[in-house]
Amino acid sequence: MANEGDVLTDLNPDPAAGANGADNQPAVGLISQYVKDLSVENPNAPDCFQWNEQPQLDVQFNIGAEPAGDEVHEVTLKVTATAKASKGNLYLVDLEYCGLVGIRNLPDEHAHAFMFAEAPRLLFPFARRVIADAVRDAGFPPLVLDPIDFGGIYQQQLAQRAQQQGEGAPAPTGEA
């Protein structure tokens, strides 16, 4: 016997909540993902393969979102990985990995959080594989990036902006 309002067993939805077939429920999802731009440089080959020095790695991330149509946004996860030694650069990998995100009937603050925290989390494992393969294909051991807490970074940035602008600041816009 079902409890009153039990979501799993209540097969008679409230007719006032869109019985006319209106699509008024919040919905988000990843429609597609792809490599938009990939650059791999190995500027000191073949000499760099003789260097015995441990390289210094620098990995930078940036997230952007642009409207791509009605209820669709392109979220870009940009990753730049550089390995440097005292004699010069071993490699430079620059990747723009994108996803088309569909967002419908969602408040702006929730849509922003999805585009700048959740979508990058979904895209990251695939971007990580592209980076690892690109570094390996350049002749080096694959660069396997550690997981990143995009949600935590997003919350930190919101807190920093709220502190800078005073309490009650609106959600940030643009790149996070």
C-alpha cells in the first residue's frame, strides 16, 4: 500500500501541474560533447628525449559558457598543460573540450551552477583522456590529471565574489 504522495507509486499526477501537456518541469542535460580545439607542441624534439631532468608541470583550467541556441549552451573546459625543463619546454598541450548543455525551466542561479560546476565535472574525464593521449602521442609518459572538485571551486568563487561585493551579491556571470 502506497503512502500519501509516494513518488514511486503515485501514478496519478496532480492534474493542475501541467495536465495540458505543457513542458514546465525543470530539465538539464548534456546533449553532446566534443574536442573544439587541440594543439600539441613538442618544440625541442628530438633533443628533449635525451634530457634527464625532472620537468616542472604547469596545468591551468578555465571554464566558459556561451548560448548556442534556445535553451542550449556550449560549456568549454579549457586545459593547458606545459612541461618545462631548464633547457626548454618539453611539451605544451592546449585543449578546448566542449559540451552542449540543454537547460529548460531552471532558475538562473541553478542554471549557472550547472554550467560552471556540474557540466565541467561531467566533461572532465573525457578531457583528461584527450590530454593523456596527446602527451603520450608526443612521445612522453601520459599525463593523467587528478580529479578536480569543480563544485568546491565554484562555491569558493561564489564566496570570494560575495565577500568582495558585499553580502547578497547576485550569481557571477561570464567565465568562472
